[in-house]
Amino acid sequence: MPAYATIAMSVVLCRRVSLQKIPVLCHRIRKNYFFIFTLNLYAGQPEISSWVGRQMKEIDFVLDNYLATSITTVAGHSQRRKVVGGAPTIVDNIIETDLPAILKKLVSEQGRNASEYKIYGSVGQPNRYVAKIPWVAVLHRTITSSTTHGYYIVLLFREDMAGCVLSLNQGFTHFKRAFGTDELARRKVQEAAEVAATYLTIPSVFVTGKIDLSATGDMGVGYEEGAIVSKIYDDPSTLSESVLTVC
């Protein structure tokens, strides 16, 4: 099989979409996702409204407090805490409830039907250790219904909480299941990102390809390798509405 065909299969992994349909899929990505990069998700202007200011404060709160709230002491030893249903920390609640609600409101204010999008955040699965890289994702239901596969926009917090990244990314779990090993899956998801980017008109303020999340786990590295186009916020004090208004 030609190399380009192998890469193309990675792009549409397990969807059985032909090579000729990739531009169509990317058109749907542009139509249903790219407007999200224009949203006033994080504004640093002194004259911003109190509602927008709340967004900034909540992201700042996550960056300032997530690492500390991720650790607990058991029998005198420090370890990552487990996610317990019904008992979220303030940080958990911001990621899983407040930020998704803000995004839903912003999607609606852009004239979109919010019911067409699945918008949710995660700090990890119940009864497992809290995620090293929490996230808030925006999925268009005609493109994907889960962050495990397909394409979606996701706000990723760096593992070291030195910043966050708004990224058009891919479901790395799907690649792991299809290719068996983490090494091969990472290579294939990166190839898929490169091909997908060739079908998108990307503004110069975006970063294409691999991002740095300071990841140490396989899923975090998968996010890094699977990034198609991203906007990086590594210095929250310099952010303004204008840095998101690019489309």
C-alpha cells in the first residue's frame, strides 16, 4: 500500500472513509469547530465584563490549585488522589461543570445549536487516580461522540500547570487499540495530524503539529502527538480577547 494511503487510513481510522472523502471531513471540521477558536474563552482586558472575568479567574484557579488538590496523604505517604463520585473538589467542579457551561453559552451566542455539541470536562475516571492532564472538550455530534476517537476541540491543561492549550486534536485511544503499541500509535496519530493539517487553512497565529504539555503518561503524550492545530497559552497574564479572534 502506498505511504500516502497508509497515512490517510490513519486520518480516518476505523471510519472506513475513502481518501477522496478526507477533504469533505476536514470541511466539516472547519465548519463545526474552527469558530471555537474565536470565542472569548480567556480575556485579559481590564475593561472585560464580570462574566468574562469569571472565565479568566476559573482557568487561573485551575492552573494555581490543580497540582496541590491532586495529592492526598495515605498512611503517611503522599500519592495522587482517586476520583470519587459525588465529592468533587472546587477545581474538579470548575473543570467538569463551570468551564463546560461557559463554553456552551459561548457556542449558543455564536448562533450555533448547542445541542449539536457534546461539551464536557474530565479530571479522570471514577475510582481511578486523578488525571495528570485534565481537559474540557467540545465534540460535534456528527463528527464524534467521544474523546476516544475522531476529531474534536479540547482545552488541555499542561501536566505542570504552567499553561493550557486550545487544540484541534484526535482520539488517541482509537489509535492505541488499532495499532497495538504506544510507540506505533504515537507515530500514526502524528502522521494523521500532519495529513489533516494539509486540508485546513490555518491562521499564522496557530501552531500546527506536536504541542508540549509536559506530559509523562501515554495519554498525555498522545495528546501532544495528535494535535492538528493549536493555540498555546503559556503566560496567562498576557492573554487577551484578540489572541483568540483569528478566524
